[in-house]
Amino acid sequence: MKRTTILVILFAIVIAVGCKKENTTPQPPVITFLAAQFSADKSASIIKFEFFDANGDLGLQQEENNGEQQYNIFVDYYEKENGAWILKSPIIAQIPDLDEPSGFRSDTTITNLRFPFLENEDGSSLTGEAQIELFYNNFIQPLADTFRYEIYINDRAFQKSNTIVTEEMIVSN
């Protein structure tokens, strides 16, 4: 009898541990800033970061391009003015245009991007490094000589990651 009771208890423990449900609650991705540098021709900045997504649902498919799914890498551009960081994105430049009554038209540069779809049928976590190239040098309306970016990503469940801040980037002639 004692042996049967012990076996029943052990069997119950094995069943309880073996049937433990996986946590399917969406978890936001985590990103870590790695580096920022200028491209060789100094027309763009190159930002590198690590990503980790416990749910493994990063990236947008080609047909996912409307509404909230238009972008999944969100970039804010800041310029340093008198020692303070000022949000400047989206970047709005005044382009000469003789057809406009004012002689100029506004041109808006959106700095958000798309993280490509990462195939992950088993839903396991995803980790890796990403590199994005951001155009920064506006030749018509020059930008400040010191700037930085703040970046976050969304996964397919619209979970927002933490925000990373790049080091300041100084434009030299």
C-alpha cells in the first residue's frame, strides 16, 4: 500500500511537471544599441543593434504594408541646439518650387523603416543583429552638426520594444 501511494504521488508529480503550459503571453522584443558610424561617403549614418524576441514574431511580410503594419522600426531624429536635444523628425525641408505661390514646397522625410519578415514556424525566440542605414545629410537645408537617433521596434503582435539612444554623431567637414 505504501509503495502504491508513493508511485501515485510520483506519477502525479511527473504529470504536473510534464503538462506545464508554455507562457504564450506576447512579450515585447528587446533591442540593444551596438554602434553608430557614418557611411564611407558620409551621406548616411549606419546604426547597428542587437534584437531578442521571445515570441519569435519579428518582421513584416511584403503584403503587410497598411496602417500599423506600414513600419516596424521607428526612428526619431534629434539635433543638438544650444546643448539641448530637439526632436526634428519627421524631417521637413523647404524645396524651391516655382509652381508654388511661396516659391517653395514642403518635402517630408519619414525616418521609419521596415524590419523584414523572419521565418519562424516553430515560434521559438529570435536573436540577432540588425544594421540600418539612415540618410541624414540634407543638402538643400543643412542639418545641425551634431545629431542622434532614438529607435524602437514592434513585433507582429504590436508589442513595442525598449527604446535605444545612439551616441551623438558629429558631422565634420
